[in-house]
Amino acid sequence: MLLKKRIPMKYVLGKIKVEIVLVLAYTILFEIFHYYFINLPVDIPIAIPTMIGTIISLLLAFKSNQAYDRWWEARIVWGAIVNDSRTLIRQVLTFYKDPDFSVEASEFKENFAKRQIAWCYSLGQALRNKDAVKPLEGLMSDEEIRYIKNHQNIPNAILMLHGRDLRNAKNDKRFNTYQQVEIDNTLSRLCDHMGKCERIKNTIFPTTYSMYIRLTLCLFILLLPFGLTSVLSWFAIPLITAIGAAFFLIERMAIHLQDPFENRPTDTPVTAIANTIEKNIKQMLNEYQSEFDILKEFDLNEVPKKADKNAYYVL
């Protein structure tokens, strides 16, 4: 994920330093050869590399657009995860029937909320091929973690625990049928978001397309000195190097954007988004707990209906 608005030039050029060195070395050798063997016919019309450069520009533009679409789709999916995570916890907090303000109900809601936070962190780690169990520590019980470790897909196992608790609460008449259906629909959307992320992660951009672009780009760099040396002489060295660096940067940018879950600075910031979800959910829990503590101190049956309507918000 990007941590700064301005990316250091050292980082940018470091991604293509090998290509820059090769282009610079090739151009210098070409100019030395042309200078000492000036009588050899090494010039070609500038229109030839120009046409190849135009073709490369079109190919790179198409690849960059497709790569950005993949990156943007990943960001849209994680934006939907933020919304549905808030919706899920709001539904659990408001739908759960708890007329006696029991500690059991408070624990149920807190465990459900922490498990959703764990799901967000776990999904991000799984998409980056990292340990998806490590973020669960402190958010889920040891029994739940042991259950999850038996599954290959950790985020999916967490959703299974959500569904199990929802079923048990429905059997205990804490949710009615309509409320259960609404919460289950939210869980289904979260499962859909997870599947979309996995599709983006596991669908590889066609390697032949990238190979053709790289071969055409190399051909363009090889032919470019033949069309510029006779006009610019030694000044062609920095110019060709700059042109090559520009093309290679665009190509590398597309390569990075097409894989938004590879733990690079240009990735979709899944950890930062999960952190935002955690803050929002914990704030919702704190507000609920504050109202829960206040209402426990009063007998709501003695509160006048008019005052109850305007002064109290019962979860």
C-alpha cells in the first residue's frame, strides 16, 4: 500500500535499474562503434522506429488500462467489504433480542464483532499469501482458532462460525426468521466479496501478451540508435536512455497494478482498510456498551412513554 503521496524517485528508478543500465550500455557501445566505423551504413529512416514506438504505445495503453481495471475492481470490492462489515455488526447489535440486558447477550455481540474484524485481517493476509491465522490472536477464542486451523480457506471458516452462531441465536429465539435472513444475506455478500478477491488474485494476466510487449520494446530500443545517431551524435545516448526508461516504467507500472494483492507499495491497502473497519466496529461496540450500561441502571417499565420515545434509544 502507498504510505506517502509522493513516491521517491529512487524507488521508481530502482524498479527498472537493470533495463536502464542495459540500454545505456548498448547506446554507448553503439555510438563508439559508429564513431570509429563511420563509413559503415548503420543509419535507417527514423520512421521505422517511430512506427514501432506507436505500436508499443498502443499495446502499453491497453495493458495499463486492463491492469488499472483489475486494481480498481479490487479497491471497489474492499470498499464493499467496509460497508457490509458495518452493516453486519449494526444488524447484530440492533436485531438481537435482549430484554434482560444479560451478560451473555453482550458477550455474543462482542465476540461476533471481533470475529468480523478478524475476518477482514485474515482475508487480507490470505490474499497476500501470508499467515492468515496470525491476525486472529486476541480477537477469537482458542477453541475457534483450533477449529479454523483445520480449514484450508481461513476466511471462509470464519464465515462458517458466523453462520453457526447465527443459527444458534435463531434457535434461542434471539432473532426471528426475517432478521436471520437479512443477516445471512449480509454474510452471503461478504462471501461474494471474498470470491471476487480470490478471482482477481488467481486470474493471471496473459503471459504471452506481456512477452510480446517486451520483445517489441526491445526491438524498438535496438533500432532507435540507428535513426538518431546520425542526427544527434553523442547526445543520442541520454535521449535514448530516457525514452527507454519511460517505456519500461509504463510497462512495470502495468505489471504492478495487474496484481493488487502482492504486498507491494502500489497494492490495494487491505491492511489499512481492515484497520479502518476495526476502528468503526469498536466504536459501534463502545456506543452500544455505554447505552447498555445506562439502561441497566433503570427500570424501563417506569420510564414514561413520551420520555422513552425521545430520550432513550434501545438497542
